[in-house]
Amino acid sequence: MTHWRFSANLGFLWKELPLPERIRRAGAADFDALEFHDEAQTADPGALRAALHETGLPVLGLNARMGATAGLAALPGAEAQARADIEEAARTAERVGAKAIHVLSGRSHGSAARDCYVANLRHALQTFGGTVLIEPICQAANPGYFMNSLDLAVAVQDEVADPRLRILFDCFHIEMGQGDTAARFQAVAGRVGHVQIASVPDRAEPSPSQLDYAQLLPAFRAVGYTGALGCEYVPRTTVEAGLGWRAALGGI
């Protein structure tokens, strides 16, 4: 059986360090890949390129600029800045070799917000040749966030009708916001572009957790998910001290 590949989310791991040093730490800690929030947009390009070359780790994806509102894509009236942020993310992704960008909705509600979101996602798909991700984020973590359920993600996917628009399935957000994560994943498996993991309810290392990844990960594999697992969690102590969970879950 193929072992799971683990992607270090450098928006959460080693966040006290400059991004190039986070990349080096991830390489030293034997992660298989990297993913970013929006740090790469403002990092020194030469230093970033050097760190990526040294480690040889692929960048799976990165966020468009998050800002104070956790994105702007569903905020009517902010279309110009939202599209500028999308274009900046696309340029950055191309520079670091990332195959996906995550377009954050921001905090809003209503039909005008949805129309704005759909239009901006279409712009992202026209701008960027790779995968565009949308992530349901639970209200407990981000009150008022527009893209807050799998049902909404599926509806938006269907409306946009582009196979490159995929769901970023964050197990922490799904379990905290809706529950029944295994069944929900099974229902949308063909729509998923990336998976992230963390413990529930504290969003720390994936084990120990109320959400049992020893049971969940085989269920993911059974419905065809073979992609990497994004490690987007807050370490309980240091990153290195908490990495024992990988040995337990890697071969499941």
C-alpha cells in the first residue's frame, strides 16, 4: 500500500520564522510537500527560490491574499481588489510551481455575495491555468465567512461548471461545522482537490483527536483519494516534538 504524503502548511507551522526558513525546516523534518497561506506573495523571490531549490519540495498550493476579511471574493464592491489579489496569487503560484490557488470568499452573505463570488471564481479560472480551490470554513473558526458548508461549495461548483474548480476539504472545519466527516467526504470525493487534517476540537496535531484519522484515512482511500494530506494545525509544543503522529498514520 502506498503511504500517505504529508504537506507542511507553512501558514501554521514554524510561523515565527521567515518563509524561506520554514521551507528549510519542513525539508529537515521530512515532509513530502509544502503549501502556503499568502506569505509567498510578499517573500523575497530570490530567497524563496533558493530555499525551494535546496529542499526540492513541491509547492501544492497557496492562498490568494487573506487580509483582514479572510479574502474578498464574495464581497460586492471589492471586485477590483479581489481580482488583483487573484492575479497576484496566480503569478506567485507560477513562480513557485504551485498547481493550485485557494480563493477565499471573505465574510459576507446573501445572493449578491454569491453572484460576486461566482464571478470572481470564473475570473480566477480564466487567469490561472491550474486548479482553483474553494474551502468550506466553519463558523466557529471564522464567524460570518461566506463559504461555510459543503452544500454551498457543491452548489457553487455546479454553477461555475468548470472541472478545475475543486473543493479544499479541511477535516477540522467539516467536523466542527457539520460533523459526519467520513460520510460527507464520500458524498463529494469526486469534487475534492485537496485534503487538510488537524485534531478536533483543538486544531493541533492530527493525533490524538476526537476525529479518528486511523479510521477516516482508510475511508478516504476507499473512495479514491490518493492526494497529499495538508498538515494545517497549531503545534501543541514545537513542530518537531509533535511529529510522532506521522509514523502512526502514514501507512494507514
